Amino acid sequence: MSNGEIQEVLRLDRGQIEVVDDELAEVLRGKTPAERIQIGFCIWTSVRDMLLVHLKSTYPEWNSERLNKEVSRRLSHGAV
């Protein structure tokens, strides 16, 4: 596959914020709404946990309250 072909398949622009593989999309279509919500929640929880570990290692002087506030701020894009 040439670079041009790869760029066409993996096209990302402001109108397309994510790319889902066709096979994954088919698997997700077979899930119930509750199963899809559970998958999303598990992904969100993993991101939160990874961010917390990253911040703890980057700012070891921060206490739990400060760490949790920063995690909330980042996950809410600054709304919190």
C-alpha cells in the first residue's frame, strides 16, 4: 500500500474525529445498547486511571485532592 493509499484509508480531518475499523464497527453493531455503554465506561475509566498514574509520576508533590481536581479538569476539557 502506498502512502497515498494509506492516507486515503486513514483520512483524518476536522470533520472526522475518529476512525473505526469496519470489523470493529460490525462487532459493536452486534452489541446491545447496555453493552456499548459498558464498553465506553470501561474505556473512560481506563483513561482516567492512566491519567492519574501519569500525573502522580509527573507531580509527586501533589496530594490526592490536587491530583483528582487535575484529572477532572482534563477529562472535562477545563469545564470543571
